[in-house]
Amino acid sequence: MSAVVVDGLGKAYPRASSKALTDVSFAVDRGEIFGLIGPDGAGKTTLIRILTTLLLADQGTASVLGHDVVRDFRAIRALVGYMPGRFSLYQDLSVAENLAFFATVFGTTVEANYHLVADIYSQLEPFKTRLAGKLSGGMKQKLALCCALIHAPKVLFLDEPTTGVDPVSRKDFWGMLGRLREGGITILVSTPYMDEAARCDRIALVQKGQIIALDSLAGLVESHATETYAVSGERLFPILNDLRAYAGTRYCFAFGREHHLVLKPDAGGPEAALAYLRGLGHQTASIRAIRPNVEDVFIDLIHEQGQ
Amino acid sequence: MATEAPLAVARGVSGLSMFAAFVLKEAKHVLRDRRSLLILLGLPIVMMTLFGFALSNEVKNTNFVVLDRAPDASTLGLTGRISESNYFTFAGRVQSEAEINDRFRRGDARLAVVFPADFEHDLRHLGHAQIRLVADASDPNTASTVSNYAAAIVAQYQAELAEGSVGPGAIAVETRMLYNPQLKSSYMFVPGVMTLILMLLGAMMTSVSIVREKERGTMEVLLVSPMNPLILIIGKAVPYLVLCLIDVLIILLLSYGLLDLPGGANLPLLIAESLLFILTTLTLGLVISNLVQQQQTAMFVSLVGLLMPSLVFSGFMFPIENMPLPLRVISHLVPTRWFYLIASNVMIKHLGFAAVIQPTLILAGMTLVLLFIAWRTFKQRL
């Protein structure tokens, strides 16, 4: 049985020109980490808020652990853990006070469920008398995760838990999510970081309120194996402009110290593109075929949508 | 489709301990926010002191001068009588009308007592004499108060003279100020100040503290929990109820200790009525917090939307009887009007419960209606 079932969800905000969600359907299996990946404003937060019973959808239905998000919202609220995108603990309460308060709100005690958070909380314990507002970004997220876990939720909803967190803490955080999944918790997590897709069992790429692809990372990369080339050379910025002006380019975008380039089928291949660059005086330019990563797939999908 | 039951532990821990945790948490917020605490406890002290001493419209120790061209026993006696009173301080003699003008302009006197040359002669032989009181009317209210006080002293003196003499006694007009015999205004402010402070703190602090949870996102987390929103609402109100009660006690302490409010009021009744009014203001705060999303809006609505009508329609600053009919009708809807009536009846007139049953019932009814509105407008979702 699926932990979360979403069927044809649609949501529009009053005063907004475009819809926040359009006909979104998917199912999250029990015990998997399901990633909602997409840029800011794609509709990830809206979707999570509908599933955590905080917002009502305009169309479609959704259920969490078999409970309808509208009719049985109270049952869902007792079963899930939720960590909003913004740090939402009490800044003027200490680490220990926050955890104790949320434990009580969820009808349990820190002592009774300490084993659930021990792994994470042990890192916070040296600072337990510190006010939550004075913690670093990574520490805040760990505390928020503890507070969302203290009542042994069956499903965990995390809205951009790693936004604004340093890379080391991000890695740490994902390590924790992995261990939680081992414990049988279903996790639905949203993130704008493409590289975090690799840590999810399955990912849904969200763009403008729609899911444009849903698969495991490997499956996605395989099914969208567009021939992609990495172009490098001196004077990267003029190269990018020239490539975008090139008649055979489908699209080209900067990716670190290189550019990722996808050519039109009739463009004559990478050799023609290289010759074009050399002709424009980019003598040091080089081009090589690469394995597309999730970002390539995402941009490829956006291009497909655009056409 | 199979469904999963909510956690058993959620029922194991009682709503009462959730409630206790909530009140404790709220108390910590209040105690750790020094600025709010200062406002909560400092405001009654500041307002009582201001209204009681600085803003008092009572006339005390007003300087007066005397123009007496032929001093005699009667003029000296009357001058002495005026300067003996608490209201006036003798500020010397002047020799001419022009000099009076001078002293007024310099601001070191506000009243001049002018005796004619043959004052005692007239008084003894004609049985009546004239005296002129000249007041600095650049501040008309003070001028009329000052000259009334002086006239009262003169009348009293005259009455005493008449008692000692034979023949037809002079008619003394007796003016008695009910409930406030010395026309002492400082404690007259107490019920009004109390009404305003409770309205302001009760409504503003509650609404701001709930809206703060919305603004900071903690409301989202609390909503996605098995906790009944009722616990949240009552848990929010309790600490502020306690604080408002402390404010009532501070106000009473200052009134009796510092402003010499005469004893004799039914204090348990007063505190019980205050409790009712605090509940009214807290529920008003709840309604506001349900309707707005930002702390600043909550504060603005509390200040402009509540404090202004409270000030205008309570009867504390402007007499309601003098208002045009539409405003009088509106004043019935303002809770402060009813509490002000109760508080001044109990505190100043020393009336019992029987005299305030009607406003008490109105206030209780308003509270119930507001509570219902607060309940209906509470959003279970964002």
C-alpha cells in the first residue's frame, strides 16, 4: 500500500496569474525517500501543505496512510511529522525546551521516544541550554528534524530542509534521512538542489505546478539520455554566447567550469560545433561527450515542455 | 482501503499536560521578552502616575496676589483664610491693577483678590461688601476652577461672620460635590485608566502573541499536531489573564497607597468584574488574531480599532450624554463603556453588585458573542 496517494491535485491562489498546481498525481511507497525537485515557485511547498492538511486543494484528492487530507485531517495530523521550509521553532526557547514542548504537543515525552532522535540529538546535546535562535543553520535544521521526529511519525514531510545549510551539514542531514528510512519511515522531501536527487529513491521533477517526470534517478537519466557535450576553454563567457548563437544548438547552459551543450539532430555533431567555435577564434575550446546528470535531464525536460 | 489509527500515545498524554506545557511555554516567552514585560508591568505604573499627578486638573497651591488699599481686620482675615487653604499660596501684595496684569504676564500668579478701600466699613454698616476676584483666563478651565474655589472660601468666611452677628444672617450658598467632596480629581481617573490599560494590554498582547506564531511559522507546526486548537487558544489567554490581574492589583495598590482613594469599595466585587472585563478583552484579542496575519497589523488594529473608540465612547474623557444620538448608539457597543460604568460605580461611589448587574450582564453577553466569533473564525488550516 502506498503511504501517500495524490490524484489530480490542482490549486490556484487568488490574485496569482498562474496556477500553483495543475493536475498533479503520484504515489509514494512505504519506506521510501521521495524527492520533489524543482526551482523556487514550482509548487513544492503548496503540494506539501496540501498533504499536511494545511491547505485545501481546488481539484483532486489526496490521502496520507489511507486518510483523506480533507475529511480525516485530524488523523493525519497525529500520524505525520512536518518540517516547514522556514525555521519554525521557538527562537526564545532553548534546544531542550523546544524538544520537550513539541514532544508534549504531540502527546509524548522526550524520555519515551528518545531512541528515535538519539542519533541526531546527541550532536545537539552539548548546546541543549542554548536558545534555538542562536544556533547555526545546520544545527537549527537538526533540531527541527528532532522536533518533527519525536512522536514517531509514520510519514515525514520535509519542505526544503537543506536550504541555506552549509554543504557539510547538508551531507550530514541526508545521512540522517537515510538512517530514518532504514527505520521504516516514509519521507517526502522537497529541495531545489539537483545534486540531492541522488539521495532519493525516487524523484519527481516539478516545474510550474506540474510534475514533468517521475522515476528513480537512474531511470530518469536513462530515459532522457540526450546526447550531451561538455565544452570548455578560455574565455568561457564569450564561448557561451557564441554557442547560444550557433544555428545547431538546441540549448546550452553553464555548469561550473564548463558548458553543457545539446545539439539539434541535424546539426552535424560535435565536430561541426567545435569547428564553428575555432572559426570564431576560440582556439583553446574543446568538446567531449558526457553522461547527462539530473540537471541535464531537468533542463532537457523543461525544453520539451517549452516546445 | 486500510487506514492507520492515530498513535495510541496521543491519547495517553492528557490534554491537561499539553495545556500545562503550553502555558509554561507562553510564560517563558513573556518572561524572556524584557521589553514586553516592561510594557505590561510599567504601563499601569506610568499611566497611574501621569494621570494621578502630572495630568491632574486639580488646582493646588495656586499663587494669588492681593490688592488691598486699606488693610483692616476683615481684609486681613479673608486674605489669611484664602492662603490657609490647600488650593492657594499667598504671593504678595500689589499696589495697582497694572501690577496685577504684570504678575499674571510673568506667570507667577493666577488669581488676584481686590478689596475696595472701605471693605470693612461696608461690611459692618451696610451688611454687604464687594470683593473682586481677577483670574488669569488664558487657561479658561483653570481660571474658572480657581475663581470658584476662591468664591467658596469667601462665602464660607461670610457665613461665619453672619453666625457671630445678630440680625438677618447672610444667605450662604452651599455647594456640595458629591462623591468627590474636595473636587479632588486624581483618583477620579482610576476607573478610566484601569479600563484603558486592561483593554489595551488584554487585546493587544493576546492578538500580537498569536499572530507572532503565524508570522514565525510555528503555527504551521502546531496545526500539524494532534493538539486541539482550543488548548492553543486558552493556553495563549491564561498567561495574559494573569498579567492583567497583576496590573489590576498594581493599579489598586497605587490608588490606595499613593492617590489616597477613599476606602470602602467592595474589592472582591471589583476584582471579579475586572476578571470579566479581562476575559472580554482577551476574546477581542483572539478575534483580532484570527483576522490578521501580521504582528504590526494586530498592533495597529488594537491601537486604532480598540483604543480610540474606548477612549471616546467609554465616558471617561467625554460625557456620553452630550453626544449626538448616532454616537450614543455606537457607545452601547463598546465594552469599555460598560466596564467604566461598573468600575466607577464600585470604586468611587462604593456601590454593590445590585447596582451593576445590568452592565455586568451586558459585558458577559458581549464576551460570549466574541468567544463565539473567535471560535467560528479560528482557522484549522493556513
